[in-house]
Amino acid sequence: MARARPFVFICRKGAGRMKKDAGDVSRALCWVALNLVLAEWPNRIKKVLEKFSNLSDAFQSPREELLSIGLDEDEAARLLSSDIFDRAQKEIDRARKKG
């Protein structure tokens, strides 16, 4: 049986080192960041996607808005943290390195 190739996120170089101007952040980077916080809670990911038509808006929204859709304090704080995109970029870089 053929071995499946791993899925690798592609985004432009340096996107993770940006300030939190989520309008300039790549879609793949946002997806990785979202999954770093909510990977164990697919129903919460669904709520985020239903609330924000543009995923990058979730990372700039008021904390109360995230809490209102069912995220807890820790999840909201992690989505809004200043280093979430850096952490996501490190994951992307690690995946690229592994091939």
C-alpha cells in the first residue's frame, strides 16, 4: 500500500514575525494558529468559523466576543496572544523541514 504524503501548510516567508495585523497574515498561518489553540475542540473551531467570515478577524476580535461563542478564558487569551502567529510559523517551519 502506498504511503500517504503528509500535508504541509504553505505560507509566505516571514508572516509569523509580523505584528498582529491579521489582515496581512496568510490564511494557512491563521489555520495553524487556530489549531494550536482549538485542535481538541472541533465544535469550537466550527463556532469560530461561523462567527467570523474572515478567519483572521478572530485574532483581532474583542475577548468578550470570543467568550460569547463558547470559548473559555484560556482559549480566548491564547487566540489573542501576541505570539500566536510566531508559534504557528514555527510549526509550519518544522513541517517544512521534515518534508
